[in-house]
Amino acid sequence: MRLGFAPVLAALAACTHEPPPMTARPELARPGPARRSAVTPAAKARAPDLSHRECGELALERRALTAAGKGERHPEVLAVERGLSACSDPRPSASACRRVLSENASHAERGYGPRHPARQTTDAKLELCREVYGPVGAPTPDPADCESLRSERARLIAGGKGPRHPAILAVDAELEPCNAPPSSKETPSQ
């Protein structure tokens, strides 16, 4: 029996297996875009453009960045500080504080708890507004502003928004100072 397999084994031993010739050229590696190292100066974070903000908004933004845990060398904090250095009065305006009040009401309506990052930043901004304008957080708006807010609320309700809709809650937060009783300073003396 051994003789039957011998010619087959000899033929197999003599045969060398070579791969078939390639018909397609292999893809040459194309150079990709140059990658930057994280330590090069070109990889620095860009500071936000704050040129369109008023001084009071910059002060609110600074307070929010501090509440968010950004350090004094963070690029956003440095950009805000540069903007604030040119300000003579960094107190937030009444309209900016009203926006903070509506933003805070919107976060509360969405169910954000007091430890939610968005809520912490708006609470920090609201704290600054309360330092400037007292416990309400913003001065009473002009009667014309109150009427425009009431008409805006009526328009939203007519448009199908419910009393718990975020837009209605935001307007209600802005209307809150309008509905507040006048303080003793504002009442005329008899």
C-alpha cells in the first residue's frame, strides 16, 4: 500500500505553491490632513466673541462661568474679563435680569433640580441680579412693557399654548414684577 501513495507524495513535494499574480495594484496610502498636536499653540481654544454683549451681561456671564467651575485661566473667563475691563458699570441691566428670571423659570418648569448645571448657572446669575435689584431680582418694568408682556401672553394663549407651556412660563416670569405690589418707597406719602 505504501507504493500507491508514494507517487502522489512525491508529486506534492515537488510542487511549490505560489500565489496567483495580482491583477489589481494595491491602493497607495493617500496623505490625510495634517493633524495638530494637543500641545501646539494652534490647538488653543478660541475665546468666544463677546463684543456684542453689554457690560451687565458680561458680569452675568462671569458669574455663570464661575458657578460652572471654570477657573480664572479658562479662555472663556479670560475673554469675559477682557470685556469687563473696558466697562465702567458692570451691573446687569433690568432687561438682562428679567431674561435671567424667565430662564430660571423655564429651567424649573423643565424639572431641572437645584444641582443641575443649567440651573446652577442661572441661579448664580439670579443671585447677582438680586444683589443689584433686591429680592425680586429685577426692577418693576415700565407700564408700557407690562402691557406688551400681557398682550404677548394673551397671543400665546390664543395660539393654543397652555398655562404650563415654557413660553407662557417665561412671560409669566417677566410679568411677575409687573404684578408685584408697589414697595413702600414707590407709594406716595399722604
